Amino acid sequence: MLPSPLNEAITLELLDLRHAEELFALTDANRSHLRVWLPWVDRTRSADDTREFIRQTQRQWAENNGFQAAILEHGAIIGVIGLHGVNWANRSTSIGYWLSGRAQGRGVMTTACRAFTRHAFEALSLNRVEIRCATENGRSRAIPERLRFTSEGTLREAEWLYDHFVDHVVYGMLASEWRPSAA
């Protein structure tokens, strides 16, 4: 099951419809901050859009194809982290995440990514975990670097962000490289 709590203040909860209003409000309040790097922000115009996203994550969970979790600090949602999907044939997955502007810079996402990586290797017995970040997104790139993922290369023009393409750096970690005490 999901690793939680992460520490005395931070917990993770599988996304549920009861999170929809709060999660939409957080997205809306952070719209300009999130839009710089995330292509879905403009499509999230109401709590109904957030509810539909949560329904999709519930289907993902039911199909054993990854999951999405709310990151809570003292019970309030401050971001989201998830496994985009699980390739069971190749025993691999990728982690995606976002955090409100106010919650950044305190190690919250590094702690959450460490827990998700541990879960992927130890609970799900996967062999590979990826994190992809826009090359210019220094805050996001710092997380896999801090956790000792290997930079495996750059995907040119990998993602369309509203009016331009951005390159992505692919970070990977293998089960044989995972050392939770060193990360």
C-alpha cells in the first residue's frame, strides 16, 4: 500500500473524489506557477475537470496501472505525485509530480519521490523507475539528481507546452542501484 505518513507533517492519500474541490482550488491558486511546466493546466477550468481527473486515477488504480496521490501537509493538499502507469512486462514505471509554489524548497517532493521510488522497487518489485523533466526546470531536475537517479539523455522537443516545445531530460534508476539509505 501507499507509504504514509512520510514524516510528522507530510502524508500521502490516494486521490479520491472528496479531494476534488480542494485540489481544484490549489490548482487554480497556482495556475501561473504550474502552467510554466505542465500542459494540462489550461484544461483544468473547474472542480468538475478535477473530478474527472480523479475518476481517471481511480480507473488507473483499479486496473493495477499505477496510482496518483495527494500530498498533504498537516491535512491540507499541497501537491500531487503519481506513477504515470506501470509497464508490467518490463517492470518499469515513471513518476510525475507537482507542488504548490508555497510548498517548494523544503524537501517535501524529494521525500515523496523517495517514498514512491522505494514503493516501486520494494512493494511492486519493479526494475526501473524514470523521472522526466523539462531541461530548463531546475527545481524539478534537482529531485532525481538528489536521489541519485542517472541522467540518461535528452529527448528533444518531447513535450508541447501551449505554444512551444520543450526538451526533457530522462532520469532513470534500476532496482540494482536503489539504496534507500543513500538517497
